[in-house]
Amino acid sequence: MSELVRGSPVPLFDRLSSVQGADGSRQQLLTPEQLEASIGRELSRLLNTRSRLLPSEFSDSTGTALDYGIPDISSLSPSSHPDLDLLQATIRQAIVHFEPRLKDVTVKAFPSGHGGGSAALLIGGTVTIGLKLRQLNFELQLDQRQGSRAKAA
């Protein structure tokens, strides 16, 4: 008889950076809280990596490993609605391609209160844990000059 596994598999980068337990074993499943933290780390990595593609090319990409990251967004202005729309669409596409654990992804970008070239992002989506769907939300500060930082909401 099969048994329902309670947890989520540990992604490769998390396994490579994990610490061995006292018994020499490595953790093979993530708790819901660890899964949320893992997705937050991956979103931060994704938004801090620049793809080789231009924004216009990125919209047509299929999401190969060579295209990992987001295009250079330094020319986009958080105070411009068309630029915010392009930023939202680009980041959403990157998440859909490169973070498959997060489903029904939504991205909302708006000018940050910090001024300069920064935008605040609200990223939402669902993740399946066991047989249940769990809603996850992340707040990110995206600064074209200094990269981005992910913080789970």
C-alpha cells in the first residue's frame, strides 16, 4: 500500500549547500516553512541573475538553462506604467520558467518609497504540499543599481 509523503523534495542547490546532520545524513524532504524559505531563496537568485537575452527576446524564450535570470532591466523606470507592465510580465515569465514549484504566479510591481531606480514587487502563487494547496506571498525590493532582495511576506 502506498503512503503519502509529507514534505517536498529538496532542490539541488539546497542539497548542495545543506549541512550534514549528526548521524551523517542529509535532509531529503522540506517542511512547509522550509519550502517557503527555499522558494524565497530561489526567487532572490533568479532576480539577481541577468539573462543574456534582451527584454524583447526574453518574451519569446522557452526558458532554457542558458536563459536563466531576468533581462537587464536598468533602463526601466518604476514611475512609468508601461515599464512596470513590462517588468511584471518579464518577472512572471522568468518565475514560470525557472521556479516550477510555484503555480498560478502573480506579480505586481509599483514604485518603491525608497526613490531612485527601485521598485517594490509582490509575488504570489500556490504550492502543493502533500494534497493541499498553500498560498505563498513574497515581497521583494528590486533595485537596478544593487540587485534585488527577497523577503517572504
